[in-house]
Amino acid sequence: MKAKRRVTTAKDVRVAARRTPTVRKVKPLLGSAPSPSASPAPTRARSVVARPIAAHDQPAPSVAVDLSVDLGRGLVLTNPILVASGTFGYGIEYGDVVEVDRLGAICCKGTTLKPRIGNVPPRVTETPGGMLNSIGLQNPGVDAVVDKYAKTWTGWRTSVIVNVAGESVGDYVEVVRRLDGVPGVAGIELNISCPNVGKGGLQFAIDADAAGSVTAAVRRATDLPLLVKLSPNVADVRPIAGAIADAGADVLTAVNTLSGIAVAPSRQKPLLGNIYGGLSGPAIKPVALRIVYEVAQIVDIPVVAIGGVTELADVLDYLAVGAVAVQVGTAIFADPTLPVRLVDELAEECRGRGLTSHRDLIGTALPRKPGAPSAKGVEYRP
Ligand SMILES: Cc1cc2nc3c(=O)[nH]c(=O)nc-3n(C[C@H](O)[C@H](O)[C@H](O)COP(=O)(O)O)c2cc1C
């Protein structure tokens, strides 16, 4: 199965990809992320990609770094650091603490046709290396989102991508129709990890046909840049990613949360009111990395990585497995200033390597022949 559609930045770089060993290091748990007040002044982050020792000793040449990312259909981000849906509200809430205009893009809270009050509490709990949430897509509905926020978005330099959820193909299409042409809305990200009432509650994201159908229907409804978010809760994401790309998505985002539960301290019931929650944070990074690695090799549309980004090393890892950009999610709760700091650190990392663009860092850990099994056994084997 192949879903090659058009040449992308990732492909350009992959063609020239070279395999570069990575230096492993132990990641701190999310809880140990520095608080804004405790965080040191931005310093040059330690590189995770091995290079000749001598290169470290060279003074960093002063080069202009182009961090822009072309996601297709006219959506060009100033840099590859986005904020993930559900962790940054509608952006406006963070205006006093974060220079929102310095973000590559904001993926706003999941938006549905009608307002939703969300799931019964408790709705969040901490886990080792992350958290479980079952917010249940609480949101005021698409019309209120447009009325309340779109005008402010038009004044921002950063692109706002509206994350859209629904229970039927018709829901998705209607929400997207209402967003189409609204000034301030730069793109759509489909959250397809929702139960499809038409298919008896089966999630769109775990079925290639359902994922392809909803993508195709939304594609017909809008010319806005269309990002579709993959679920990690499948045995093999590749057929689903292929179906979405074939159906006309411009970008794949990977991944949404992993399904999990926690038990109440009484041990008499599950902890979350909804029983099930979505696991996010550093704990899911290896899973997300594997999925980006697999998907980047079979589609020709850009892949944006999401999952457990807490520091520059995570960004570099995701670029190495073929992502053109990353979204920061759960880590924002510990430090809302992290995404902007990552923009600076990535630019500094490129400068330190004498690179004029982060594009040279993309795909370096992929097999030499995209889509073909590697002779060296680095490809994923279930
Ligand atoms: C509290 C919370 C709410 C979320 N809400 C949404 C949502 O509305 N739509 C969506 O597509 N993803 C949602 N997500 C998933 C994130 O966008 C992201 O895919 C996931 O958390 C993995 O990234 P992370 O490990 O950096 O947090 C939510 C995550 C969290 C923690």
C-alpha cells in the first residue's frame, strides 16, 4: 500500500537522508519539567545527533536559519513548533504568558457542532511520565468558537488550526463548512479518534475505510489546509494513514492519546468518571516515534509529530524519523513557555551546526530507501 501524492519537504530531505546514530539519554519525567520561574535562561541544548567531536569545539558560525514549514495549500508556518489541541485552549487564554505570535501554529481545543459539557469528573490524573485525561471534548460549539475567538485570531501572525471532532461524517462536514472562509482560521485538524455513531461506535481512526471516508467528505467541503490526526490505538497505522492521504489530506498529525485507565485509591472502581482516558506525555513518546517513523516512509504528505515533547532532544528525534514539525501538548501544563523556547533552541541548534534550515535534520534516521525494507534491520517489525 502506497499513498504517494506529491513531493514534500520531507521527501526532499529523505532523498538526501543519511543515517546518523543517536546518543541515548534518560528523560526526566514530566513532573520534573522546570516551572517558568525556575527555568534557566535559554541555553544551547545538548545535541542528540552524534557528530565529530571537533565540530562541538568550533565556534558556532553565525548563519541565518530558516525554520519555515510548508504544510501545503498555502499554509506556511514560520517555524515547526506547534501547540497541540486541548493543551492550549483557543490560544487567547495564554496571551499574557506566551508570545503566541512566535509559535508555528496553534491547534485549538477540539470543536464540535453543538456545545459539549464533557465527561463526568474526575477527568484527569497524573501517571508515571504523563497524564490520563477524559475531558470528553468539552467546548462551546463551532458557532460560539467563531464568534468568540476568530476575530482575535485574524490579528495574529501565528496560524490557528481548528481541531474538529464529530460523531458522524455529517457532523465533521457541517463543522468544517461553518469554519470555511472564516478569517482567522488557517486550517483544520480532524480529530477522528471519536466514536462513529453510524458505525455502531467504532472509532473513525481505527478503521481505514471510515478514516478515508470522513477525510474525503471533509476534503470536498473545504479548500482549507486539512490535517488529519492519527490514533496510536491500532495494531498497524499504515493502512489508515494511506487511506487518509489518498482521500486528500494535506498533512498527517501523529499521534493522539493512547487509551488507558487508572484505578481509584479505594480499589473499588476505575478512577476516571469516564473509566477510559487518553494517556499523554513523555510516556507515549516511543510509541509516537515509531508511528511517525512508519508513516513518514509510506506517505508523501508532511507528517507532524505529537507525543511527549518536553525538550529540544524530542524535537530532533521526531525530525530524524521524518516529521517536518512537532506539536507540544501535555508539557505545556508544566511550562507554557516551553514551545517558544524550543523555537529558539532549534534555531540555535541549526546555527551551531552551520545549517541554514532545520530541513537538513529531517529524515536522518529513516532507512535509506523510503518504503523499502532496510538491509540493516532498522525497520519496525511487529
Ligand atoms: C487535556 C488534554 C486534552 C486534549 N484534547 C484534545 C482534543 O480536543 N482534540 C485532539 O485532537 N487531541 C486532544 N488531546 C491530545 C493532544 O492534542 C496530543 O495529541 C496528546 O496529548 C499527545 O501529545 P503530548 O504527549 O505532547 O501531550 C488532548 C490532550 C490532553 C492532555
